[in-house]
Amino acid sequence: MTQVFVFSDHEPLRIWKFDERADQITARVNQGLWESYLGYEAYPPSQSWQARQVGKAVLLTNPPSHRKFFRTSNSTRAIFRFFRRSFPA
């Protein structure tokens, strides 16, 4: 069971659980196959997502080019440290 944290520009944080390994979810989302996790109707086909595995959890975000929160390395490192402590491998 893998917890997936979805950070969207237009919606509040969502947390879902899937019966797949974190590395499989990360690989599929980064290959553009995010519809099986987020649904086909929820987002337009042009929407793109980036997955990052942190221990046994997966973080899904919109690409960082337009997200100030994930733009700095310090913010990203702080988030990864939090999730590594919360979800050890």
C-alpha cells in the first residue's frame, strides 16, 4: 500500500492510497500515465504531473516551472526530509 500526496495548483492537498509499489507509481506518472491514478475527467489531457518518491510515499506535483513553492532547493529538501522521517523506506 502506497500513499500518494497530490499537490495541485487549483485544489487542496489530496492523499490517496494505491496497491502498487512507490517506484512503479513514480515511473508511470513520470512517463505521462497519470490518468490511472488521478482520473480522466478531473484534469485536461494537456495537464502534466511530476512524481517524486520519498521512502514509501509518492509526491505528485505540477511541473515546477510555474510553482514557486517547489522552485527553491531548500523548500524541496525540507519536504523530502519531512516525508523521509514520516514514511521510512
